[in-house]
Amino acid sequence: MDQKELDIKVSDYLKFEEHPHFIEDLNKVIKNNDTDELNDRFYTDLEFGTGGLRGVIGGGYNRMNPYIIRKSTTGLANYITKTTASGSVAIAYDSRNFSELFAEEAALVLCSHGIKVYLFTSLRPTPVVSYTIRKLNCTAGIVVTASHNPAEYNGYKVYWSDGGQIVPPHDTAIISEVNSVTGKVKTMNRDEALSRGLLVYTDKEIDEPYVKMVKECSFRPELMRTEGKNLKVVYTPLHGAGTVLVERTLGEMGINVITVPEQREPDGNFPTVEFPNPEIASAMKLGLELAEKESADILLGTDPDSDRLGIAVPDGEKYILVTGNQLGVLLADYIFSSMKELGKLDSKSAFVKTIVTTELQKLVASSYGVRSYDVLTGFKYIAEKIKEFESTGEKYIFGGEESYGYLVTDKVRDKDAVTAAFLTVELTLYLRSQGKSVLDRLKEIWQEFGYYEELLISRYLKGEKGKIQMTEMMSSMRTDPPVKLGGIPVSFMKDYKTGETYNLKDGIKEKDINLPSSNVLQFLLEDGSMVTIRPSGTEPKIKFYASCKGEPGQSLYISKKQVSEKLKNIEEDVDEFLR
């Protein structure tokens, strides 16, 4: 943008922002005459997308700050008042910097529109808000979090009355309302909101029934109570919100939980990790060291808002990290087998996964007679499917995504690391009672269905240039798809934006994808491998997902070697695309 336009935007923002920290933050950039930084803060507005907001904390229209929170919440409030007679909203926040401030700013804007707000007084896991919405019959919910992003980020996720993140038609309607808000926005004094009964603080009123719900997910509560004391669990919340509820739910069942001391206390600077993400090995380093020292049976790790769960298990004297796809397979196998044993599975039982999640989970579900459904990437689509089941009569049993998100109950409508951690510990305890380890069971599953391994390649493409690069890359792939990936011929390209499957051999396109339009390309290779490309909807990065498989009954040593070579070759091709 030109200097005049930039000057006007900077001047306007400084008129609208009232918080001294963010005014001072922007003034430092101006004083330092950092033109590039200033342009990045104002070349675009931080986009309120279908999942809400996520961005770097700081002053400016392209940053997370109190003004952007107020503006976005005004749009949400306008939509609520247009669609409901008397709305209410549940709000929670995680350990990130300014999360508590942003949560209160959102609450007071809603109160100024006459909307009742239930606000937690301290940090809570994201799934607790989903549960609260359903428990209190709220119109909507907000969680202030940037999930597993680096410390400089924060975000704002919006939920609707079913407890799931917003989907059509609410998402586009709310976005439209947010985009129409300009200038200074109204808010309310906290004391006035409290005195008028519009702001209600809540804690144990939700914690107690939520903990009860988690424990009711158990298939073998007696085993947990009688043998749980003999299981040693190491846990890291990665400086996040999971500590209280993970420790409590497991502790009340008699499980010995040892929490990594350096990472137990909430800290938005995440001083011991670069990325507070249990998907990343370096984030689990302290947990792995403590697990080895304590000879733990399992290591659990949750991200800052405690909706993602990562684990590590012993393999001889060392510990190995289990991937999100692998834990999803293990949980599916345990849940379906337990329900079959209890006579609780029938023709209406359903499993839901995302299109980038391993097909091995679908094979496991099918082996127990459970119907499987694929949805777009994002847990809101799993929640949407659960809502659909309420009218079709199907019964949601389990669902998940490759990025370490799992949901083991329909009482919550977003991924829930608290219930997932609880059931993973029970799974570990049950396998031990059968004389098996977690890895033993995983190897049995591979032997039966074939060895599956997945690879995720993420590349950050920041700023205006990065956005252009991602757009051009997706366009090029659509118009000129690769004929081979990793040296393996491509048979089909599925374009989730157009809903078409393109047969590369005969050149025929068929409109056969019955999912919402999404900027995703998926390549099905001749040998059954799959490569999916998707620009992130919440971060400035593009993701490549690859999945390769071996033959059932084949030696795992041979399968792993063959699959590893395929993934290596695919990764080399992806690196070429990104140059």
C-alpha cells in the first residue's frame, strides 16, 4: 500500500485502540521507522475466517489485540441478536499471553448488547467450552487460544449452540457481520455487567459434571480403580490448560500421575519449547527424559488448550513417540472391541475421520462392523456429522484427525485431550492386563491390515508474498497435476474445491465428492499411496500429507523399509515443489 493509505490506517487504529500496551507496541514500530513491519501490520486486516481469528499479538489491524477482539465480537453479537431472542455465550481461555484480557474484552462487548456471558475465572481446556455450551444451552461459545502455535500468537475460536465450531450458514453470516463493523465499538464496564446479571463467572458448576462425564467414558472402571495405582504415568501440559483436569480425572481413578515440573505451570511464553505442540518431538523432550528416569508406562502430552494429545511408550529401554494416526488406530480398536464385548455395537454405530487421516482407522472400524465417514480437515466437520446423526439415527462412537485430535463422546463436540488421555491410560492398563504393550497391539494391527506410515510436510510462507506463493502453487497443481509422485504414477486427482475427481489416465472428470468446497487437492497413486495438499486455514503455511502402506501379512521389517523408501521419494518431490 502507499504511504498515505498506511498513515491513515495507523492513525485510525491508534484512535480506536484503548489498551496502553498495544498503543505503545505500535508506537515503538513507528519510532523505529520499521516500514516493513508497519506494512505487515496494516497491509490487510486480520481475517475472521470460518474458524475465527488467529494471528501474531501486537498493535495493528493485522494483529491480535483488544480492538480486533472488540470488533470481531461486535460482529458476533450482531448476528446473535438478529437470530435469537435472548442469547448467551460461554467463554474460556488458555495460558497464552493476553488470553485472559481478550476473553474479558469479548465478554464485555457481548454484555453491552444484552447477551449473557458465562466466563471462566481461570484457564480451561477448549473442550470444556464445547461441553458448557451444551450443558447450559448457550447460543454460542468463544475460546481464546492459538492452540499449538508459537508464543507470539493468540487466537479466538467461535462455537455455535451444538457445541461445535461454526459451520454454514452461521460461519459466513458471522464473517459478514464482522466485516461490516467499522470504527469504535461499544463495550460495557465490568461492574455494570455483573450488577445487571449479564456477566456470570463459572468454574466448579461446570468442572464437576465435566469430570463426571470423563470418568463415565471408561469401559473398565473397576480395572482402573483396582490396578490403576500400579500404572505410572508421566504427563506434560506444555505450560498449558490441561494440568488441573488431566491430573484430576486420572488421579480420582487412582492413577499415579507424575507431571513434568518445568512445564506444569501455565506460561504463555512457553519457555521450555519452541512450539508447544505434542506432535513435535522436541516439545516432548523433557517428558521423555522424565519418563525414562521414572520407568513410566506411558508419557502423555497436551497442547496449551488441551485439545490435542500426544503419547510416548516404552520400547525396550527407550521411549518412542506414537503418531496421531497410530494413537487414533489404537483408540478405535480399543473402543470398538470393548463395545463389541459389551454388546453395544449395532448397524447404526458410526466412526468419523478426516480425509487426511490414515485409512487404517477405517479398516479397523470396518472389521468391527462400524460404519465409517470421511469429512474435510477440521474438527468442526466431525461435530457437524455428529449433529447430522441426531436426525438419521446413527450413533457416533469415535472420531479423530491425524493432527492428534480425538473425541470419544458426543457430549463434547470438539477434540478433547482430557477424555482421550483418560481412555489412553485405560487402554494401556487393559493391554497390560492381557500381557501386552501398546506397541504389541499396534504390531498385531499392522500384521492384520498392513503396515501404514504417514508423513506431514509443513512449510511456513509468511506475509503477503507467502499468501501469493500458496495461491499460485495450488493453481498450478490444479491446471497441471503431476503425473508421478515419488516415482509412483498418479491415477486420480481429487479436487475438493470443485468436487471433482480427475482420472489422469483417460482425462475424464467426474463430480463425485459430496463435501463442502475446500481448497484441497488429493492425489491417489497407483500403488494405493495418497498425497494431499492443503493450505492451512489458520496459519500462514501449506501442508503436504503423504500416506503409504504395505501388504497385510508381510514382514513388518520389509514393509517398513519399502514404505519408508516411498515416503522419502515423495518428500523429495514435495521439496522440489516448494523451491
